[in-house]
Amino acid sequence: METLLVEKETIPSLPFNDKSRVKQHPNLRKQIDKATILGNMHRRKVSILFEDDNGIKRVDTTIWASGTKFVCLKGGVWIPINRLKEILV
């Protein structure tokens, strides 16, 4: 499966209209929590694999916050959690 590297600034223009969930890593919630700590305490970037309506993408950035439905990246960019596949730290 090929992933397309995107800049975080382009994410708001990506289509997330399809409400279906993607196949997620079984420990995704733990990955989100760890990445959020790394982003806030150490300003460390992670690689986020996610899927928009057109395919799988990757962004290398910092996660500032997470909720039940979205993660917030540096710069106020949001990605729906149900579209996240995996976070690589």
C-alpha cells in the first residue's frame, strides 16, 4: 500500500466526506496519547498515517491535542480519528 506524503497545511482541503471507518492499528488510542505527550512536552514530530476519501496519506507533524473524534495538529489543523490508521513515533 503506497502512501502519499502531504504537508499539514493541505489537510483542511482534503475530502473526509465518507463517514466510514478505516482499518486502524489495535493500539491507536495509546499511540495518540503517546504522540500528544511527545508533542506537548518535547515538541517531537510523529508520522501519522490516515485515509481521506481518495486514499492513504502520511503527514509528519506534532500532535497538540486529542479528543474523542479529532486530533489537533500544530497550527490548528484537525484530522478525524475515525480516519487515522496508525501513528509512528
